[in-house]
Amino acid sequence: MTTANFVMGDTLASSFLLAVILGILFGISFGMIEYYLENRFFRRKSLGRVMILKAILSLIVSLMLFYIIRYVLFVRFIAPVVNLSNIRLNDESWRYIFYLFLIQTSFMNIIISFINQMNKKFGPGILLPLLLGKYRNPREEERIFMFMDLQSSTTIAESLGHIKYSAFIQESFMDINDVVPKFRAEIYQYVGDEIVISWTVSEGLRESSCIAFYFACEAQFNKKAIDYTNEYGIVPKFKAGLHLGKVTAVEIGEIKRDIAYHGDTLNTAARIQSVCNDHGKYLLASKEMIDCAKVTKQYVVQSMGEVLLKGKRNLVEIMSIEQC
């Protein structure tokens, strides 16, 4: 093998090594920046503006990292340690490394953006089952559902007007969204001023996450009470109904696809939430739910008796849940 071939092979190896190092550094730095901006800045921007800002930010970070790698890290650290000091990387070689790096980062950005958008559309953990066709045919699952509805929504809407009321609902749902990941919850759907939350049974029962979630939302609203009062004159308060049981999950729609759950479990959870006002309580659950949850001493559970929920043939015992 000729000397030229050795040099070319070493150059390609070093180019690949540098591209990998650039990719790793870019992934770490851009991931941290995006996580911060996603929570602090991007959440209120339009999708088009977010995409443009991310593209510009990605280019800036790429150029900065490439400059650092070429003029600082490579000369002082990488070449001596990896024994590449005998390799001559001219401007053409560095251009090759830079193009390779741009292709790599662009490809990864497309994949990451696609995954992020799918997670925002269907919720985390749903993309892979969709790609594998898990829900193409109806399948039975056991899940926990919580129906959360804004208390006194009609009165609030009349006082705020429909534009400001929509902003109020948007703000409330955003704060609930901030709490969702901490309790391994999934947002099933939004219906007007109501939001439906779901858990797998194992996730929802772990440390009573499905119950703790509701009070975490209350804490989130209270933490921002001054902001809500200054902007809208009221702090949001939600009433909720909680139940668990078997449901059927299936992928529906062609033009607009979604995952739908069907079954008596959802109807029961919705009906439990609808009688909160009748009992003067904000969080009600079925006794079946409470028996499975093994509620800790930090909550006060009280039976509201057996009630005949709308659309149900049999009586259902419901329980109120409050914090100590």
C-alpha cells in the first residue's frame, strides 16, 4: 500500500473522528439550549417561528463548535492524545469535515424534530407503537382516567369575554402540561375547558401518582396566583373525577389520525366528575379506584355514599379525596 493511501486513510479516519466529536458536543450543547428555550421561550411562539429560530440557533452553535474544535481542541488536545500530529489537515480536509458534520447534524435535527412533533401530537411513548401498528386493530388495555373540568366556567367566560377566556384556558392548560411529565401522565384530549388525563395502571398507582397529580396542578396554580389575578382577576380551580378499568384502544381516522379509547371506564370517570358540585368536592374517585390506589396518610378519603350516575344502571360508590 502506498504512502498516499496511508495518508488518505489517516485523513479520513481523523475526519470521521472529528465529525463524531463535533456531533457529540453539538448534541449536548444544543440539547441543553433547546430544553431551556422550549420551556422558557418557544412554548408561546408559532411553529414556523420556532423552526426558523431553531435553524438559526443550530447554525450558530455548529459554527462555534467547529471553530473551537479546529483551532483549540484539535491542535492542543486531540492530535497529541490520538497521535494524529503527523497528519496534515489542510483547508480542503477541514471543509470535508465541516460538510460531513453539517450533514450529520442536519439529519439528526430532522429526526429529533419529527420525534418531538409526534410526541407533542400523540404524547410521549406513542410514536413507536404507532409505527409498529400496535393500535391498527382494537386492543384491550387497563388504564386510569381523570376528567378535569374548570370550576364555574360559564361565570368566568361571561366575566372575561370569549377572547380573554380562551387565553385563560390556554394558560391553565399550559400549567397543567408542565406538571404532566413529573407524574408519568398522558394527555388524552382537550374538550373545551376540560382536559382528560390518562395513566397505565402501573404508572398511575405508583406512589399514588394519579392522585398526587391533581394536587400538584393545584400547587402550580397557587404558585402563579398573583399572575393569574393580575391578568384575569381569578385563579383557575378544576374539579376532577377519577376511575380505572378496561378500555379499548384503537387508531382512528385517515385524514387526521389519533388514538381513541372507548369503554365504560371513561363514561364513569366523566360522570363522577359531573357530580363534584352536588357534593361540594373538587376531587372524587370511585371506591374501586381508591381500593387499588392504597392511598397514603397524606390524603383524607371520605365516602360520599352510593350514587346512580347518569347513564349507569348500577349504583357506584364514590369517595372524596383531600389533602391533610
